[in-house]
Amino acid sequence: MALPQQHRLKGRRVFDRLYRQGRRYQGPGLLLRVLAADPSLLPPGTPPTASPWRCGIVVSTKVSKLAVRRNRLRRLFHDHLRRHPPTPDQPLWLLITLKPGCLERSEDQLLGECAQLLRQAGLLLDPGGQGGEQTRDQ
């Protein structure tokens, strides 16, 4: 299932800004870029403060030539983010890019790596990103 509309990241200007200025967190199969939200870059008609986070998933043809496989990976990450949403202190934009060769890894490895990168960025409160009670130490 896809991410709800309020959590989807859209627009060429948004992606360009993330590629240029986003803070990078890199793993063996994934690359996470994080940037503070700038609602002025969103396409017209997009509600600017609909969500504390928005995310885009990029799966290039270098990962797989088959659109079916690329879309399956995208849906896998959308579902994971829907079940274990990031908890930023301020509105953020996230961009997850899958690297070529990530298909050789299992789904569990990819999702574990995603959770690890989100924790590294300070966006997951619960260990492992596997649900449970979310508490923040003050």
C-alpha cells in the first residue's frame, strides 16, 4: 500500500534541493537524504503543513530494468514507513535512494538498513524500528 498523500514528496524542485543540500546517511544498499522542509518549493495545490514529514523513494533502472521489481521495492518501503513512521522534531523531507545491487539483499535486510539509517538521522525513537512503545528521553 502506498504512503498517504500527506506523506508523499513530490516536485522536481524539491528533489533537486534534496540532492544538492540534503544531509546524507549511507548504507550498503540505501542512501537516505534528510532536509528541513521548505513549503515554498512544493508544487501548487499541495497543503504545506499537512505532515511533519514527507518522503520520496527513488529506485532507478540500474537497480532493475523491470518496472514490476522497482515498484515492488517502492511499495515495500512505503509500507514500512507507514507502519513505522519517522518522528522528527521539525518538519522534514526524506529521500530514500536504493543502490544498484540491493536486490541481492533480502527484504528484511533492506528494511533493517532503512531503520538503522533513520535512527542514525535521529528520526526513529524505538530500537530496531519494529514498533512498540515510543518514548523520548528528556
